[in-house]
Amino acid sequence: MSTNSPMQQHNSQPAVVDSHVLHDLFNRCPIGIAVENMEGQPLFVNPALCSILGFSQEELCRKHCVDFSPREDAEKDWELFQQLRAGSIDNYQIEKRYFRRDGSLMWGSLSVSFLNNCPSPMALAMVEDIAEKKKAGENRFRLAAIVESCDEAVVSKTLDGKIETWNAGAQRLYEYTEQEAVGQPISIIVPPELTEEENKIMEKAKMGERIERYETTRLTKSGRRIDICLNLSPIKDAGGTTLGFSGIARDVTQRKLAEQALAEMTRKLLEAQEQERARIGRELHDDINQRLAMLAIELEQLQDNTSEVETRARELHRQAAEISNDIQALSHDLHSSKLRYLGVVAGTRSWCKEFGDRQRVEVSFRSNVSDPLPPEVGMCLFRVVQEALHNAVKHSGVKQIDVQLIAEADEVCLSVSDSGRGFDVESATDSKGLGLTSMRDRVRLVNGIITIESRPLGGTTIHVRIPLKSVGAQRAAS
């Protein structure tokens, strides 16, 4: 008695499939199918292949297999088909381009097999549309190329903080190579004192929150501290579960330094304003106010002694004129109206003469500038002359100062020189004195160059060169 089950008995017999079933499967298959003779001529094609390529069955069966693709793709396919026909291989698979009926190209995956159970040799060709797959692959390639070529550091990490990807920008920024970084905890670039803050940020990201423009500090491989601006995003699967995080970091160290320098400059400018206000206050209170008070007393005494009116009037008039001139000079130091109405050359020459008279020094002013200068250039040169002459009177110890304003080609050049005590330029620069700083900043604003030549007991010369073309272009752009 046989022990085989009915199922086993059924499976032991060769399966026979009705031809109608095979025909139905052939027509319903979503993959394009063509049955070809060994010359590469389609004999039968299914509707899926017609749909993929846009041809009717009759049109496809009138074509040869090499007619479906560009030449380079067709040659590669035909070479493999020849090997199949010669019996060297039983099947092959390639990716190639196909012409659609409208002339467009699409990517397809072609699988060709030899059919050896047919009355005459035939081949079965199966074509799958992989255009979307190719597009996705190209997009991934482009994205990878963009990530690798961008200057920003692009890093992804797992939920437990292990680094998964590390681009070239991350290597440039943090100094670790990809091999050194991947698999390591993100804490290798986080300063110890910021660990708690980092954990709080990670908790927010785990909750699905996107962190934008978060400025913090990181450590490089060499231990150098850098300031970064970080954008952190959670990486989620199709169900919305957070799998990890991606971060894009930009080095903002130089920007931070610039902000600190600007803050320092603002502080110094405020100090300069306060010092200037204090100076003006002292001059008004200690000098002009006292002189006005004395003048008032003398006028009051004169009322009691009318016999001296004629002789004292001239002296009192002289004192009043001196006070008026000093007030006018003080006003011109703050804002010279002559500069506006006379121009930079005449206005500077007039101010130099008034300054020399007040300080009892000789200021020699020479100029060959005939054309009017842009207002911003004129104001810059005027303020530099003011600062340079005040410094010379205060520190040089000489009674002769030379000022030259010369036009050369497309630039204007200023020099202020004396033969006095001089100073160490490097030490004065390191001390960041307000006078030198303000002169440099003013000249920089008009794209000029300032150099200072001085040495102890060797005198001092300040050179300024301002290109007029760049100033004109800057004004036109504005």
C-alpha cells in the first residue's frame, strides 16, 4: 500500500498548464515581453511592452531588436545576443535605452533567455521600465555630489549620537577624516562644558523639532575652538519615526571676530565722543567761560569809572574778539562750514592757518588739486589732517609741520610730516590708539591706503592715497 499522500501523488506528476492560461498570463504580465526568433525579429509581444514603448503589436513585430535603441546601446545588446545564438551563454541582462514612439528615450532593464523547449529555437526578452529608478539614482548621485562639494560640514548621526556620514566639508572644518569620524560619538567635536546643552538640543530634535541657525562652539581634531552656525533636522522613515539626525554647520568664527572687532570699535568711538565732549566742556568752562566772566567783571568796573572808558574800550574789544575767534575755531573743529562752501583745498588751507595761529606753530600747506573732489573723499582727507596736526602738536615737539595734497593720475595723495620726536609705529598700532584707528577706518571707507612712517627722534610722515575711480564707481553703485 502506498504511503504517499494525495498531495505528494499530485506533485509527483509533471504539471501541465493549459495554453489559454499561458496566453492569459502573457497578456496580463506587467513586464514587457517579446518572443523573438534567433535573428532578433519579434514574433509575439505583449500589451505591457506596447504600453511601455507606445507602439502597436504590428509595429513592434515589424522591427528588429536593434531598432529599439540608440546605436551604442543596440551594439552592446546585439553582441550579447550573438553569444546567446552561438550557445556561449544561456541568458544575459543589461540596462539600455529604448526609443518610444514619440522619439523620447527611456531606460529599461532587459533580460534575454534562450527557449530550448520549442519546435524551433527562440528567445524570450523581458523589458522592465526603470526610468524612475534611474532618475532616483541620478538624483542620489547629484545629491551626494552636492553634499561632497559644498563648503558646509554635512554630518548625519544615529539616535544614540554615533556619526554615520561625514562629508569633505566636515573634514575641512573639524580636521577629522571620514574614516576617523564615522562610527565615533558626536561628542568628539563637542566641548565638555557644552555636553548638557547639546543633549537638550538633541532631545528637541528627537521630538521632531527642526533646529535652525543655532550658534554654538565646536572642537577640531587639533583642539582649536571654532564658532559654528548649525541647522539640525530629524531623519524620519515613511511612518514618521525618527531614525537619526542630519546637521549642516557653517564656520562663523571670522564673523564672530568681526562682530567683536565692530563692538570694540563702537566702544572706542563712544569713548572718543565722550572724550571730545569732555574736551569741549573743559574749553568752554575753563577757558572761554572764565574769560567771559572776567570780561563781564571788567565791564562792570568800567561802569564805576567812566573816565577810563575810551582807553579800556579797545582792550575789552580785543578780548571779546579773541573769545569770538576761539568759539569759532572750536565750532570749525567739529564741523567746518568752509569745507562745504570753499571745497577741500581752500577749506583745509584755511583751517590749517587758523590751527597754526591758535597753537603758535607754522603749518605749511601745498596743493596742486584743481578739480573738485567727491564730498566723502574731501571729508576723509580733512579729518585725517585734523587728527594728524593735533597729534603732531601734542607729541612731536616741533613748530613746523608740512601738509601736501597732490593729485596724481586717478588718485589723490595726502602727506603730513614733521621732524619731531617720532614714535614706534608697531607699538602705537598694538596699543590701538583712537587717533590712528579713526584715521585708518576713515581711509578704508573710501577704499584708500594709509601708511605711517616714524621712528624715535626721526620725525613722522603720514601718507594717504585714495583712488578716485573706485570712489566714483562706489557712488554710482549706491
